[in-house]
Amino acid sequence: MKQNLKDFLIKNNEKGLTLKVYIYSFYYRFCIDHIKMSKIEKKMGVRGVESTSEETRENLNYAKLVAFHANRVTEHMPWEAKCLTRSLTIARLLKEKGIDSTIYMGVAKEKGTMKAHSWIRCGKMYLTDPIMDQYVPVATFKYCK
């Protein structure tokens, strides 16, 4: 614990971003646990629309940084922060910088049961694991400025 705190305070040049990841992932995890999915969908952006596949190099670099922090930090949360929580967290952080993204919702059938997965794209870059060979997209949401 002491080493993690020391690393955060000394070695982390993006403390603000890391803190936002914690806050937003907690918020979205709470929403997923306590709010109907139909209301959460309203926070996900415009349904049935995708963001453009073209994005500036600067925006893609920022998206990559956000994804790195969100994927790394949410691995060590005291609460469960899986694919939808990560996707919403990343989308929110990108929106703050005026960067469009697309959240995908997909399903797969595994051993007779349906499984769901969410992933996010900015430009041509996927920021969370899309597992596209396993999941079929059933909904898209353009999260925009």
C-alpha cells in the first residue's frame, strides 16, 4: 500500500487523470448497479450512430493515454470495473476534451448462455478489448462533444 501511494504521488505525472478515472469509474459502476439500463443508455450518447474513423494525431495520443490509465487503474479498484464501466469512463474523459468516440455493445453465445461485452473506439483505434471475433455488435452509441 505504501509503495502504491508513493508511486502515485511521485512517479505519476497524470495525477488528475488518474483521480478522474477513480471517480468516474465509481460513478458508472454505481449507476450500473442501481439504475435501469434504459436510463444508463441516455448517458451513453446517441444510439445507432458511430463517430468518424478519422481523428487527429493529438486526439488519438490523448485517447491512448486515457485508455492506458483507465485500463490500468480499474484493474486495481476495490469495486468491480468491467468493460461497460471502463467504456463509459473513457468516453466521459474524452468528451471533456471534445473528442468523439463510439461505445459498442455486443453479445455472444457461450455454452448455451448469452454473454454481453462493451468496448470503445476513437478514430480507428480501439481503447478497450473489442474481442470482435467473439461478440456481435448489437448497439452503438456516439459519445460526442
